Amino acid sequence: MGDHVFICYARKDEGFVLKLAANLKGRSVPVWLDQWDIPLGANWNKTIDKAVSDCAYLLVVLSRESVYLSEYPQLCCGDEYETDTGLRKIKQ
């Protein structure tokens, strides 16, 4: 298991999340953020699945905007929560 915090969010909340992640990183919290940690050309789904399964903490950013987005579950919580590893993390 890794030591990073995986941040799950909707694109609509990108501005807030980038500030949050930078703030956490500035306090020496190891943060995993898709925009920072998915290399160009990498398989997005596999990279996300690995980051979720390796994370120490899963931080889900919910907002009024994100909850009402029809694609929100697919952007963030859907894929991560549907993986066996993701489900175990939530139950812990």
C-alpha cells in the first residue's frame, strides 16, 4: 500500500481541487491527482485503478455542482468504487 491521498473529483471542481491539492502538498501530504500523475500516453483507467488500490486515503470532493452532473459517477466515483479494491477501501 502506498502512502498517498487519492483525490476523486468532478472536472467542474477543478479550480477548487487544484488549490486543495497544492495546499496539501505544501504541507507535505503526498497527493495523487490525475492531472499531475497520469503520464502522457498512459492507460487512464489502469493508472487510476492502480492509484486507488495503492492509496492510503481516498478523498472524495463533493459539491452541489458535482452531485448534479450526470457524468459525475463515471468521472470519479463510479470506476474507482466498482473495482474490488475500491470497495474494500470504502468498507474499511
